[in-house]
Amino acid sequence: MTEKTMRAMWCEEPQKLEVRQIPIHEVGENDVLIKVAYAAICPWDVRAYSGLSKSVKFPRLLGHEMSGTVAAVGKNVKNLSIGQPVVPDLIVKCGTCKACLTGRPNKCRNVVFMQFGGAFADYVCVPQQNVHVLKPGTSKKAAAFMEPLACVTRGQNMLNLYPGEVELVVGLGPIGLMHMQVARAFGARVIVSDPIPDRLTKALELGADLAVNPAEEDLAEVVDSFTDGWGADAAVITVGSARLVEQLIPIMAPGGRLNIFAGIYPHDTVQIDPNIIHYQELILTGSADSTPIDMNHALDFIQNGQVDTESLISHLLPLEDLGKGFEIVKNREGLKVMIEVNGEPE
């Protein structure tokens, strides 16, 4: 490498974004420098950029969903070569705390977020254990979805689906559409619900069994009819709404499992009749973030074609238009906004 500096979308403070030339990361002896090909915008990025997350420190570089190629490696790095296509996990876990040692590294107590190593820049640098290698020929646009799909995969695994069961997916942004596809891969029949017609159409194209616009149809009646009065065996809520939690519990089947997948902001409370949970033997759960195993499963879904992520991209923008991309996501326009940082190698 001859470059000494790189482009970076520097976020000095909330809602203040500019292109800067900053030094390329130093590569430690166990690190991998990755040239960013594509970086996707997560709603969390928009919330952080808007100043709505108190835990986010500024200045910083945002972006954690990406794909790229190996640009340099530290002296202790094995089995990786320059130019190899990879996807990194930009959240570094300690591996030694109680959470990491008991199978919940997604809840690592000493986690390191890459404050100055976000994906909205030409390069990122991570430890080798955070690098996932892509099979030759894998689309880097599709692979940039590994991190959010890993979160989805974790959530779906917690629902313990059996083939032939009915899952209800409420909210059909990119996350909901991935939930629907993973549930289908597990053998479930899937009902989807969203008030945006284009998203319902997309879900049907991707294999949903039934699409419901809750502004036009009674969701409870539709579920009752589709399941012959049994109810939904599983459900996932991908939008932050306490009212939706309250609405879904009465339409769950005996033994039904409900995953509150999205955080609810501003904070709200849920009023539930506990007798419904007791007599119906319901399981209410949540899921957040993912583990390295979830990321491996997500890559398998992408690379074997069971989950179509690339078709979820509605906007492809250059790095310098990141601010425009944030506005698109904030306004719920289209589906996934992807930033073309360096793209595919020529």
C-alpha cells in the first residue's frame, strides 16, 4: 500500500457530517486492514447520527454493516491473503467475561465499539478473529448484510420453529423481509404485515404465504382464518411499538413464541393480561445483536441462496452522499440504502 490517508465520513457531533482525509489505521500484529467495498446504513446509524442515543460518543465514524477485501495483515495473521474477499464484525468482544464464556458474546461486558473505525470510510481495521472469509464469487453487496442477518438468525433460532408452523412477521423493512425468509428456510408458513403496499409486494415476491395491510384488514381475523382458529405459532415484531406487543399476544397459538425484536424508543410500557400467558403457555422473548456463530449461519444463508439480501437494496449511493442516505432511511423511503465506498475491484 502506498496511501497514507483515507476518505472518512467524519461525524464531529450529532447531525454534523463531513468528508475528511484521515490517517489509515495502523495494523497491529494480530490485525487485518480491510478496504471497504460496500457499507449499508442501519437504522441505528441514523439514530446515533441524530443524537438520539445517549451511549454514542462523538466525534466518531459510523457504519458497521460492510464487506470488503484484505488490504494488509499483521505479522501474526495466518490464512488470509491480500485481496481476499471478507466481511468483518466491527464489534470486538473480549472473550473472557461471563457473557462470552457462557455462550452470550452478544452481551459481552467489555465490548469495544469501533468509534474511529466505522465502515463509512475507505478502510477499517479489526482483529483477525473478527474476519469472516467469503467464498469466491459471493456478491459483496449481498455479503454486506451479514451483520443484520446474523441478528435476524439469532432471533429466529430463539423461536424454535417446526416445519409447517405459522409465523407472523410484523414490519417489513429489510429486517422483517430477512426474518420472513429465514422462517421460510426453517420450513414455516409465513404471514407478513405492513401498511406500506410496496413492502407487501416485495414480501410475496420473496416467498411470503400471505400479506396483510393492517390499515385495510383486521390482522387478528386474518390470522384466525389462515390457521383455522389456532393462532400464530410464532411471531416477531420488527418495529418499536408497545401497542403491537399488546395486539399480538391474544392472537398467538397455545405454546406460541413472540419475539420483541426491535427496541422501543421513546421508552414505553406494555399492559398484558398475565392469564393469557399462563393459560396459553406463551413464551415472550427478545433478541439483540448476534454472536460469531450467528454470523457464520448468516453467511451460509446468503451464500447458499436461501436468503436473498441483494434484492433488498433500493438505493446505491457514493460515500460522499451518506447524509442523503441517512435522510432516506429516516423517511422510510425504499428498503436498504447501500453506500458504494470502493465497490468491486476492477
